[in-house]
Amino acid sequence: MIEPHAPAPPGTPPSWGGPCGPEAPARLPVRPAVGRFLVLAGVFVCAACGLVYELELVALASYLMGDSVTQASVVLSVMVFAMGIGSLAAKRLRGLAAAGFGALEAGLALVGGSSAMVLYAVFAWTGGWGGLWADGPRILLVVFSLVIGVLIGAEVPLLMELVQRVRRQDPGGAVADLFAADYVGALVGGLAFPFVLLPFLGQLTGALLTGTVNAAVGAALVLGLFRRDLTRRARRLLLAVNVVVLALLVTATVLADGFERAARHAMYGQDVRVAVQTDVQEVVLTGDTDGRPLDLFLDGRLRVRGSDERRYHEALVHPAMNGPHARVLVLGGGDGLAAREVLRHRGVRRVDVVDPDPQLARLARVDPGLSALNEHVYGDARVHVGTGDVFRRLRSTPSTTYDVVISDLPDPAATASTKLYAQEFYRLLRRVLAPAGRLVVHAGPVSAQPRAFWTVDATLRAAGLPAVAYRVGAGPAQGPDGTAAALRAPRGWGFLLAARTPPALRLDPAGPRPRTLTPQTLARDARAADRTRIPGLPASTLVHPRY
């Protein structure tokens, strides 16, 4: 791909990537100072794109597979390892620095730009299958991390060659300039992903447009600045490759919305009625047509299943309402279903619902199906909705404010919720509870995750809130912490009722009669949960999470 030149005599140092020898500068169409600036600008853009690819994989994997700490660790560790492999492999391409960099950027743009779409497709269309395909998204995550890491790592030696070809300088100065541009580009890419690409373009379109920019800049740098270092055949080949890559990425960008709808139907079924990407999460409503029950999914996980949500919410709310209950705090529960059960009790004067996602509460207010399911609870003047950080809200709440606190949050195995199951959090809840107040916590499926469940119990006790456990069986579909890809797995829900002194697990004799819960079944459910007890578990804290 490089124009032929006379062979160097034995012992001659390796060339800086061009046919004119190590001491000769590249034959540039611009002044060396301008050429050097353009190369460093290319380094800046490529670094920004590379970091976007990394963050995109972490974000999408966390959304699809949960446990963001594990997914981030897998992506970053594999990618850093692969970068080292790529740097070593690129040493053999230093003599073809311009052509090698052009080919490298085209491949990185295609792989990195399409990674989110491919990963999402595999999860949507194979995530519910058994066998090898059940782990298909995880395997693909490692493969993409490895390939992208190799390609990013191979950039550095080739860019060093190109920088030195433009204007020869001491190695230390060249390394400093190169890495300064690289790190600043990484900063811009890292900030652009959460504040620009993700909220305004979404995960798929954001990754595809990043790949498009990556390919365009790489092609412009090589075919514009270093075109004289390439043979005519090499120029034509690189041009054709980049045109194909850009055409694929642009086509995928145009089709991204239709692809996302098809993938969503594959995940949730054909009756997707509402799909909204809020500032906090993806909210999907299905059903509520042709006799189908309404289902609510948050970030791909089934949060409410209309056919058996009453079993969950009655078990969550009614045992905690046995006692004073004039002032009630609901944490999470933006769907309004827990508040619905609270308002069935006489004597309730105020219900504060604090959910991190204001748009979920708005949807629960205006969507015909969801508002009918929660019995238009947000139209009741006693219900007040707050949003934002729950920790901050509790710190600003006066002591002994609430008679009942209902923690309607995803189970502690979800990394985003782990801090809301920590000892420090429960100490804040203990402070805002009235002396005779009660706290009920949804602590995940006790049968499937007994260690996590009983760690919540240990954490409550460490915070001065002894608890009694009980569980409720679900139907054939998963509960609020299940995923759309595995709806056939039987699950149940586990709860912990806590107070300053050991509480009695009973229903309010003067309260409403639940449809799915009786004193007898509640006592039976408590015995069933206690049989799974794991003693001696340590409490979970913010700095030492145990889930």
C-alpha cells in the first residue's frame, strides 16, 4: 500500500511510516505546524469516540443485564487488557502508519458504532431462549469489549508514528502532546455521553453517530493529510472501505427507530402501548387492550403485572397499616398502586410519594390504563408527589414525621438500589418514624435470593429496627424485579415489617378487608419465610455493600 523505495542498509533504524526514511518529514499538503495540529485534533476526536464506545457498552449492559458494578468491571477490565494487546500488535504496522491507521479507524467505527444495536438485538431476540443463547448477551459483551479495546490500543503507536512524521521531536515531548490530546478527548467524550448523546439521541443512535464521526475523521486525516504516503490503489481501497462503513452507519441510524420498535416488540410482545425514555429510565406499558392485563416495565424489568399486582401491593401495604397511620411516606411507588392501598384505610390524612422519576408519576396520572389501575389516586388531595434524591429528602424531613413508611423499591440485588438498603439509609428512616411507627420493606424474592433478603433483615436490625419477615407467592410471571426475557420463571415477593420494637404481624381489624390476604395466609407466609432464615449475616453499609 506504500509507494516503493530503495531498501535501507543493514542497521538502519526503522522508518517513521513513510517511504522517505526516518529523518525525512511526511509530504504534507499543509505546513508542518498545521499538519501537527490536525493530527492532534484527530487524536482528540478518536479518544472521545473510544470512550463513548466504552460507556455505551457499560450503560447498555447494565440496562439489559443489571448489576452495573459487574458490567462496568467486565467491560473496563477486558478493554484495558485488550488495549495492551492492540498496542503490541500495532508495532508491526509502524512502517504502514498512515494506511494502517486509516483501516483501523474504519474498523473501529463500524464495530464500536454498531455494538449497541447488535447487543440489543441479541438480547431482544434470543434473551429468552435456553442453552448457550441464554448467555449470548454476556458473551457478546466480552467480545465487543475485547475487539474495541484491541483497536483503541492499536491507535497509539500508529498515531505516534504520524506525529513524528509531521515534525520530528524528542520522544518525551511527542508522548506528552499525544496523550494530552487523548486525555482531553476522553474528557469530552465522557461528558458528552451522559449529558448530550444519551438524553438527546438515545443509546442506539448515539453510538451510531459516534461511529460515523469516527470514520469520517479517520478517513479525512489519512486521505487528506497523508494521501501522498499512499499509493493510488491504497487510496482507492481506503476510500471505498470508508464509504461502505459510513453508508452502513448512516443507514443504521436512519433505521434505528424502526429497529428499536421491532426489538421492543420482541421483548415485550406486540401490544406495547407506551414507550418513553425519561431522564431516569425507560418506561414501557403493555396490554390494557382486548382484555390483556396492563404490565409496566422499568428499564426492561417487569415492575407491575396487572393480573397479580394486587397480591403484591396488598401484602406490601396492609400489614404496615395496623396501628396509627395518619401520615404515610411511600418511597418509590410512582405508579400510585401502593398509595391506592394506603387510601383504602380510614384516618389517612396525608400520603407523600417520593419517586426519583417525575415522569413516571405523571404517566400514572394521565395514562388511562395506569390511572384506572391505581384508581386515580393522584386526584386525591391527600396525595403529594415529591421527586429527586431520597437521601436528601429524608435528611430534610423533621424527626418523627411519619406513622408508616412503605419502601416500594426494586430488590437490593439491583445495584442502583443498593444504597437504599444500607444501614445508613435505614437510620434516616428510623429518625423520621413516629415512636409507634412502622416500616415495611420489599426485600426481593426470599426463596430465590435468601442471602440478600436476610441481609436486609440484618441491616434493619443494625439500624435499630427489628423486623418480622413474610412472603407472598406470585403467579407464573416474575415480580417487580424480573426481566422481560424470563417471564416464565415462577417468583414470589419477600417483605420485612420493622419498627423500633419488634412489631406484630397482623392486619388492622378495623381496616378494609384485602382481596388476596387474610390473617391466616399472612401467618402461614411468615412461617414459610422464616424457614429460609440465614443467621449471622453482616449488615450492609454504603462503603461495604453486602448484596
